[in-house]
Amino acid sequence: MCGVAELLAASPASSGVLASPPPAPLPIKKGVLLEMLPSKLGYADRMKMARDVGFEVVQAPTTPNEHEAEEIKKAADGANVRIDSVMNMDHWQYPLSSSDPAVVEKSLAGMRTSLHNAKLWRSDAVLLVPAVVNPQTSYRDAWSRSQAQVRKLLPLAEELKIVIAIEEVWNKFLLSPLEMAAYIKESQSPWVRAWFDVGNVLLYGYPQDWIRTLGKSIVKVHLKDFKRRENGYEWVNLGDGDVDWAAVRDAFREIGYAGSAITELKAGDEAYLRDVSGRVDRLVLGRT
């Protein structure tokens, strides 16, 4: 009993020292891709489901059809969900880094449509994969060509007050946070910032390092998780992979990030989406 008494006497509670309270949840807005919501439902029901399971914002894809774009806007307004950003859809098939002027023009046209969608939906950013390195396009050419084309988009982005958000993705380009920071800085424009994807960098880095390096240039975030296997790797649900979410959360807190974090996972039903929403609360926001 003597030993137990000594332990109790030395404990913080018995000595009057209170444990530090947990930090407040991060003020990040929870978001979901429109494509994650059940496609069998109409836009109004999809937006309502997003709100019901706990998401505040939605990222929608480029929508060239004006009637459909208006329908998406009406559905979001009706559900009190903000369309926070646009997923540009033409940058893979028609990269800005192509040597073919016709391909580049299709890419620019897609971005112009995305920027006008963003204005209609009252979004503040369009995601752009700026270049693709491949056997026909060197890293140096991908950099210089895409920078030149992004500059052509800046007058429209500034006019509409929409950020062009550069994402790091598996395009063999911008493979370190230092490169990505330099690429954004080279634009010399407040309308070019970073879209950071937590899962995409796990093959060649650590998300918490990227977050601290990119800092205030981060305007939006994608949430994914990634699991290494003996014979490869796979995308998994948040918390089931190799992301150190506590370290990611600490890094977001350090840079004062208060934008949106949008889940980019497979689609699913209401129960699945509610579970994903809860995982964001626990892993990213730090809610218990």
C-alpha cells in the first residue's frame, strides 16, 4: 500500500496540478466532392445529404452546360451548402505544358469555363494541375510552358476574383514543397496559390513538411489517405493508411490554416458519408 500511496501523492491531480486542456478544434471547413455523393440522386438531394451528414462545403467539377450549372447552384443554395471551389476537368487530357497549341487552347478554354463556374457558384478557387511531365515534355519545358499559360489566365482570375490553386499530384512535376513554393512565387500574383493534397505526397514526402513549407500560400486542401503494401499501395479511408494525422493537424495549426479541407475519396451512401465526416472531425479538426 505504501507504494500505491506514493504514486498517488506524486500524481498531478493529487498535487493540485491540472493537466493542460486539449487544444481547440481547428477552424477548418469540412468539404466533400460532389462526385462522392450518390449519383442516383438529383443535385438537390445530394446537396441536402452533404449538409445532413455534416459537410459545410462542396467541390464541384467544371460544368460547361449553363443550365446544369444553374441547377447545381440552386441545389446548393437550397441546402445551405456553399460550393467552395471548382475541380478543373481538362488539365489531364489537355495539359497546359503540351507543345501542341491546339491542346493548350483546349486547356485554357476549360480553365476559363471553370473560372466562370466559380463566379456563378460564388466559389473562390479553381483547382489546376498545371503541367504533365512525360516522354514528350521535359521537366524544364513543363515548368516554362505552364507558367506562360497560367499568366494568360491571370487577368480573368483577377477580374472574377477567383484564385488559381495549383495542386501537387502524380504528374511527375513539383515533386518537393520547395519546388511548389518556388513555382507559385514565380507567378508574382496573389491569384495563384497552392491546393495541397495530403495523400498525394506520401510516395515522396511527408504532408506535415509540405504544409509548413507552403504555409500561407495554401488556399485549399484535399484529404486522402494512402497505405503502402508489400506488393504495392492503395488508397484507403481516412485513418486507415500511413498519414500521420496528428502531425498534419499540428502543422495546420502552426500555419493558422482556416480554409476548407475537402474529402477526395470513393463515392458511397449516407452511412458511409456520415462515417467519413466523423473521421474528418476526429483526425483533421481534432474534435473528440
